[in-house]
Amino acid sequence: MAKETFLLFIKDNGDDTYAATTLPARNFLGVDADSDTTTLQVSFLKEDGDADAAIVTLGFTGTVKEACKALAGALAGQNRGLITVVDERASKFLHPFDALDSID
């Protein structure tokens, strides 16, 4: 069985609860930059076959190009396995990401 790359996203809701999702890199659909250019909407095909995409909205510092390059590196998964993109509970962030605005 070939190893796969998975991306981990954990949002701290601030009330001792959190939202989390792990998405396979192979299900990546695309990226949209919001108008304020400090957030990216990253879309993935849902595993359950639902026609709606799983959308993760990430906050970042720097340029859209830098954020997209970092995401591309994570998706390429040179090490294969689980890559933490944003973990707000543990304050772990793949640079230049600094927030997880939503998981839809």
C-alpha cells in the first residue's frame, strides 16, 4: 500500500471545544484568495462522495504567493504522512499560516 499525505487542521473555538479535520492531499481541488488577501479558501473533495467541497479557510501573513507555495509543499508531502497545517490548540502553524478561520 502506497503511503499518502494527509493535512491536519485544528481550530480552537475558545470555549474548551475545537473543530478538526484531516484531509488527504489527493483530494485537493483548488485555492481561492479572499478579497482582503489575508485568507485562503482551500477546497477538497469530500471522502463521503458529497458533491459539496470541504472548504478550509486559512489566515496567513505575507503574500498570497508565499501562502500558496507553503500549501503546495505540504500537498506534495515530501515526507508523506500527517502534516499539521494549523493547530490552534497547540499553537503549531505551517509558515506563513497563522489562523484557521473556518472548516466547512
